[in-house]
Amino acid sequence: MERAGLESKIEFYDELSQHLSTEGIEDMLITLHERAVTYNRQIWVVDHHSMSYADFSGTTVVVKDKNGSHIESA
């Protein structure tokens, strides 16, 4: 997008925690938070692992059970 002269205020990342240790996940989340602040972007991480990070402005959890899927905001 940048090469085309376009700027986005949102980024999506899928399954970033795969093959990472607990420390690696924490480092990744710190890096993404710094990126969001530096570039004034909203960053969404889609992952099967539940991630907790103090500087998240919000978390949305999609739960799948016998009745189907539903969204829970944490």
C-alpha cells in the first residue's frame, strides 16, 4: 500500500503466536503495541491462544460451543 501512496490505519495479523514461547509472545505484543502507538494504527491479532497484555485497549473473544459461535468483549 505504501508503494501505491496509500496509508492504512489498521493492521491484521493471523496466528502470530504459533511456535513462540511465552516470552516470545510477550515480546511480540510489546512490539505490536509500540508499532500501533508510533504509527497511530489499530492492530488486530487473530489467534487461537488467549493473550493478555496490559496495554491492550480492548479484547474481543469469539467462542465456539455446541450452540455455534458468539462474540464476547473482554
